[in-house]
Amino acid sequence: MSLLSRLAFAIRSKLSALINRSSDPGSELDYSYEQLRDELQEVTRAVADVTTQKKRLEIHRRRLRENVEKYDGQAREAMRQDREDLARRALEKKQAHVSQITELGEQITSLQETQDRLVGKRAELASQIEQFRARKETVKARYEAAEASARVSEAFTGVGETIDDVGRAMERATERTERMEARAEALEELEETGQLESVLAEGDDIDRELDRLSTERSVENELDTLRAQLASEDRATEPAD
């Protein structure tokens, strides 16, 4: 399996594996996404390296072609001067360079094919990473929504008894408030009809009547005591028969 194939497989496997893990998927998905971006950068550098090698060979081939033209000119000049030996040497160098040019051409063509293939794979990998990013954001949103919903459910479950207590306290407070409101309304009604002062005055009359009765009983008791004393004295002063 090639490097790019492994990366493409990693995108699919990491997404499914991370979603099923019990830890926070949001952080793990973000981390995985950054790793994939780093791997994409590695592929980009690989494409750049291949392109650099191809350019280097193209520059070398261009120099060889220039030398071929130079040797071809030297051979022509040597033949005009009846120096066949020099012409032969120039042509031998020309042929050596031609062979190198042919070999370089094959290498450049191979590198070009590799470059095209890597560029295509990089584009495919970039597309898959972008799809991963979109799915990552969707999964994170769903997870956060589910987590929020779970927190709400846990809150309702955990405070059930507290809610009952609060409800009972509210009922008691409502009853007290209603009684107080009724008392206030009754006093206001008595005050408006003039009966409030009568009620208060009636209370004072009762107290005074009770005090009066208590005083009368005390006086009667003392009178009874005096009558008894006087009767005793009268019996003591009567002459004996």
C-alpha cells in the first residue's frame, strides 16, 4: 500500500474510530484533523521535491543540448580546416551528450508522470480532509448538543426532591400570604364601615366590666366580714338573764 493510500485509509479509519471512543470526541477530532493537515503538508513537500528534481534534470538537459550544438559546430569547423581528427573527437563528445540527453529525457518524463500522479493524489487527499473537517464539525455540534441535553436531564433527575420541597414551601407561603391578605382586607373593611373602633372599644368595656365585678366582690366580702364582727360584739354586750 502506497503512502497516499495509507493516508486515505487513515482518514476513514480515524473518523470512525474517534467517534466511537468514550472520551471527548471534539478535542480528538480537532487533533486528528491537525495531524491530517500535517500529513497533507508532507505530501505537498514530496510533490515539491519531485518537481525540484525534474527542474534540475531539465536544466542539466538544456546545458547538454547547448554542448551538443557547440560540439557540432566544432566538428564542422574542424572539417573545414581539414582536421578530421578534431572533428571526430568533437562528434564523439556530441554523441555522448546526445545519449545523456536521451536518458535525461526518459527520467524527466518519469518524474513528470510521478509529479502528475502526486498532484492528483494530493488533490484527492485534500478533498478527503475537507470532507473530514465538515463531518468533524457536524459530529462536534451533535456531541455538544447531546452533552447539553444530558446535563439538563441529569439536572432534572438530581433536583427532583429539591423541586418537591420548593413546591411545598411555595404552597405554605401562598397559604400564609392569602391569610394575611384576607386579614388585611377584613381590617380595611372594618375601618371603612367604622366598626373597627367599636370592636376595639368593646374590648375596653369588657375589661372595665370585669374590673368592676372584681371590685364589687371584694367590697361584698369586706361587708360580710364587718357584719360578722358587729354581730359578735353585740352578742358579747347583751346582759345575762
